[in-house]
Amino acid sequence: MSSCITSRSEIMHNNLSILLWKELTEAFRSYRILIWVMVCAFFGILSPLSAYYMPDILAMIGSTQNMVLTLTEVTYRDAVDQYVKNFTQIGSIVMIFLAMGCVAGEKADGSLQFLMVRPITCRSILFSKMLALMVMELLGIGVAAMLCNLYGRYLFPAFPSTLFMQSNLLLLLYLLVVIVMTTSLSAMVSRPVAAGLAALGLWLVFSMLGSLGGTGWYSFTTLGSEMIHVVEGFAISYKPFGSAILVMIGSVIGGLCALRCWEPSN
């Protein structure tokens, strides 16, 4: 009995490794990894630069309109705030766009049907896609954090490098929720566009809840605010962590159930 369980776990591990390598290869060949890393690098460089030169930009615009625009002194907090907004807003949309077709796209072109007739579990298929997206996410955020840290230290002498790098762990969790949610929704529908619209709609709902305060602080989208608290040295709230875990667990369960019940159409 134990040898049978061991052999099954070994088979699942081997299948997961093969599928993960397949997903990473496809992501590389389709330029998804390159697109994500370039977007992250752009945000990593743009965030401190835009914060530092914003007074000059506004002064230039004001001079052309015969207006005088004054701003408070720009600090590293403005750079971090810009970094957080870029990734929790535009970065989330880009990640949804890159992940929305990971399962639904294979349903449409018939490649998922080919995998389903093999001795491969639905868990291996779904988890391999999530793991591949997690690797892509980690690579991109690592590049963005290093670039933002370098430019931040150069432009703002008081830039807290250690705290900033630590705060990116919260950003990884934020985008991980987006990845799991989008991948699971992609397993529930038959078209990538439908998965993207559903994921975008859910993300907007959680974002609006997070902006309301009160019970909205339990939304995983408030992890962006917690990033700023980490950089400034304040204690963080653990309220959004529970929401993040529940959303991921619910998404995985829903995605697995939908994948197991899926029957390819002729």
C-alpha cells in the first residue's frame, strides 16, 4: 500500500516537473516572460525618476500656461508610492492579460484535450501553470526591485533599501493572488477574453472594497498600503493576509472542480 502511494506521488511529481518545464518554455517562446520583465524594469526605473523630476515637469507645464505650481519637498516616499501604484494598478492588469489564456487558450486550440487523455491529473495541469506564472512574477519583480532600489538610492540619499526590498514580499503576494484568481477563472471558462474580463471585474471589486476602509481593509488589495507602512518602518496589519489566502484557496478549488467537470466539445 505504501509503495503504491509512493509511486503515485512520484508520478505526480514527475508530471508536474514536465508540465512546469513545458509552461516555462511556452512562456519564453511566446515572449510573455520578456514582456513582463520589460514592464517591470520600466516601472522600476520610472517610479523614482518620475517622483524626482515631477516638480520640474509641473513647473515646465505651469510656465507654458502662465501658472505657478508649487509642490512640497519630494522624498523617497513619493518614489515608493509611485512604485506601489504602478504595480498594484497597471501591473495587475498586465498580469491578468498574460495569465488569462493559460487554460482557456488551451481549451480553445485543443491542446488541453490532448493532455487530459494522458495519465495527468487536473492538479498537475493547474498547478504547473500557476507555478510557471509565479516564476515569471518573481523574475520580473526581482528586476524591478533592484532597479528601483539603485535609482532610489542615487536620487534620494535617505532611501531605505533594506525595508524597500522586504516590502516587495507583499507585492509578490498581491500579484500571486491575481495569478491564482486569473488562472482558476481561465479553467472555468472556454475563452481567454471571458477569463480576462472576469478576473478584471473581481480585481476591481476587491480594489473598490479596499478603498472604502472599515471592513474593506480585509481586502487583499490593501497589501499595497501595507508595503508603504513597511518602508516607513510602521507595523503592518494582518487583515489583508486572511483575504489573500481565502481568495487563493477558493480560486484553486473552483478551478479544479471546473477542470475535472470539463468535457471538450466536438
